[in-house]
Amino acid sequence: MNLKRARVLISNDDGINAPGLRVLERVAAKMFKEVWVVAPESEQSATSHSLTLRRPLRIRRLAKRRYAVDGTPTDSVLLGVQEVMKSERPDVVLSGINRGGNLGEDISYSGTVAAAMEGTLLGLPSVALSQYYKNRRKVSWKTAEVWMARVLKSLLQEDWPAGVLMNVNFPDVPPGAVTGIQFSRQGRRKIGGEVTEGLDPRGDKYFWVGSQRNEDEFKTGTDLGVVTTGGIAVTPLSMDLTHKSMLKKMKVIVG
């Protein structure tokens, strides 16, 4: 792919006004011929790969090549490709930069990853990008901004199999302290390890899903292990959820 001639579609799950989206736009503007943004009107974190089917969707034009959709990340990418850019499809889809890592089982819930999944289903090379943080009030956006072009150039010069997307997580360290780019497998970190119970002002009980459990956060070779030790984790993900070895085993049992 000749990036200087490429057209990129950007989306996210943090919403059209998210700081991470602005960082991604700045980097992409230096790399690609055209940058188009089609992102949700409001935050859509943990919406996963949800598609709006029960009501109409609206697209709001904010500026040249910049649009907001009153729906999910999946809706935004779908409308971006099929409607906003229908006269000439994008060459690549980028999603992010998410405020917080998408590591381990976060991937299953992530709207950021889901936007890249939708791009993949539409036949486009797609990358999800996230900035991990330890303190939510001090997100190291500069790290992602400094390293992103290098990561994307490395990834987009390769041919990917159909149905594969890339999940990239930047560590919470200064740009100069990054230990490198490492390809890694998905780790294990189940979101919702804590559930807080309380009473609303009317005396009715509610539950609030809280933080994650970190079973093997530092396991070598996982996305969690790479990011928490200062590296940039790149994890190839497949849209095919079939567990092939189990399928083979079941065929033997049944057959």
C-alpha cells in the first residue's frame, strides 16, 4: 500500500470529541492522502460489535471529511464505508486512539476493536489502537503519537490474510522509554471483577460493574505482559472464532 496515495477512514468508541481521536487524526494527516473521520456522537465504550437495528441512524457533518453518527462504532464504520465514502471506498480503517488499553478479554467488549472488526468484515485492512494508562488523569498520549507512524508503516506494508485485524496497545511510559514493538498473543484479564452494590435516592438497589481482575497480567508473550513492561503490543486477531482443534476432536468423536 502506498500510504501517500491512500484514503483512511478513522473511527473510535470514545466519541467524536475524544482527545485520542484528535491525536490519531494528526498522525494520519501526515501519513495518508486523505483522512476521513466518521465516529460516534457520544462515548460508546464496551458496546462491543453492536449494530443498531431498531431505530434509524443519523449522520451529522461537522467539517470537511468529518462526520458524527448517533450510533455505535460499528454503525459509524458501516455508514462511513457504505454511505459517506461510497463513491470511493477507503483503503484502510483505523480505530482509536482509545483512552485505556484493550488487552486480554477487554477485546471481547471493546467498541474500539469492534470498529476495526467491521472494517475487516467490509474487506479493508483495519487496525485498532489504544493507549494504556495506570492513572486515568495522566494518559500518555504523546507515546502513541510518537510511535504510531512507525507501527502503522510496519503493519500496512504486509499482506494480511482475509478476516484478520491488528490490535495495537501503547504502554504507559514516556516515548523514549518504550522498549520496542512486540507481536504478542491475547492475555487474560476479565473485566468486571468487582461489582459494587448500592441504593439510589429512592431506596432501590443498583449494581455498578467495576474494575478488572488481573490473573496473568505479566505473563511473558501476552499483550498484557508486553504493555506493562514498556513495550508496544501488536496482536493479530481473527474474525473466525472457530476453535479448530476442538472441532477436529468433535468430528472424530461423532464420526
